[in-house]
Amino acid sequence: MPQKTIHKKIKVITDQNIVKGQKQNGFPMRKWKISLTGVNANGDDEPMPYVDYVEYILHQTFEQPLRKVTEYPFVLQEKGWGEFDMKIMLHFVEKSVPPFVLDHDLNFQSNHYEMPQTITFSKIDGKHSFLKLLNSPATNASDRESSNDSTNDGATHKRRREALTKEKSKRIKDDRSSDDDSHANSSAAVSGDEEDKIDVHQLAKKFQMLHPDDLIPLVNLVKANQTSDMYVKEDGEAGEFHIDLRTLGDSLLAVLWKFCDECLEKYQKSHKKK
């Protein structure tokens, strides 16, 4: 007898806006919010009673990269100045069903954007309480709690979380997001492989230490050496410039490293004179 398969449509909603009068490293600070909602056959929003909680796996440079949200619509709010990729993991009230993991690109191209996703549930015959939630979404959390009586395979979920947390982001830029207090002075959201000739993580830290007056020459260096296979994005209206350090190549990375060292050495000499 064939196993029953159910498809549930959801969407990831991102809202972001510039915080007036606040900048970091010459870039405007932004408040951003991510939430999740189900989508019914008519295209309208609907609750997700089959989801127990959601984990947002931010970049590893965050002090707390793993954020757990238990209340629908599973809102995560932060404040920062940079774009980055994240993992979003949906855990279900039926613990025998593995979590659904999706990639989300936090970007500042639009103040509001929605990304559709489809979750496919298979091999769920016999899980009557869970099937009821999938077929008849509830409007409150009581149904979720009543169905959350399956054995929790905690070790499996822990291994899955650890593996995802260690996974490096696919597209790494020279910027990162941070909240008001705990992340204000933290490093850029970049990391480097041990095999890289230039440690892009350390290079991003050097970017953070540059004086705003030296950012324009830095940008000009990148633009002057830019090739079609490099990820370089400029938003003149917002005054933002984003690069994927891993796509720049060893030669340009070496040039940028030397440029930063020269600037930092200049700062040190100027400070000693004072």
C-alpha cells in the first residue's frame, strides 16, 4: 500500500529598513525581521500547528548563532548593517519526522520580500494526530501540544544541529549583522578555509578597522580588478557595497591585504606621533 504524501506550502517573510542616523563602518544600520507562515490553497496565510519550533542558524561569527523561536509566526528580529546567508530549521510536533531545513538569503534589495517553500511529508501513515494537524490547521497552540507526545530522538536532532552549525555559508561577504549591544564590536561575517592563501576572516577584520576615508579607495581597488566571476554588488542609492571575498581570487585578496596593512600601519604611526 503506497505511503501517503502531503505537501504544505509556506513562505519566509523578510522585512527590513534603514535606521536613520545610525551607521557602522560607513554603512547604514538596518532593522530586519524574519517570520514564517503557512499558505493555504487560496494563497492566504494560515497557521502552522504542525511546527513545534523553529531554529535560525546564523553565521558562525555571531556570539549566539543558533536562535530558537517557539511561537508562531516564529519571528526573529535583529539589527545590523550587513547581508548574509542563514539556515532555517523547522522542527515538527511529530518527532519521528526529520526537521525541514532551508537556506535563506538575508539581503537589503527590498524592504519587504517573501520566499515560497514547499515541505513534503511522506511515510507518515499511522501518525493520526500529525495527519490531523497537516490536513486541518489549528488556530492555536493547543492542538500542537496534544500531538507532541511522540518519542523525542534528542541525540539525532543534536547531531543534525551541530552539523549545520559547523557548515560554512555558501556565499560569504565582507559584512555581518549584529544586534544593538552584544554584537556592536564584533567581526565581519566571513570565514576562511585553512587551505586559503589569504585568511578572508582576518581580512574582513582588517576591513572593520579601516577609517571611513579609506573605504572608498578600497572599493575602487575591487572595482578596478573586478571580473565577471566575482560577486560584487553596489547599491548607490543606499550607499552600500557588498563583496563575496571567496570569489575575488588570491591576487586581488593579496592586494586588499596589503592595502589594509598599509592603512593600519599609517594609523599606528599617526597615533604614536600624538
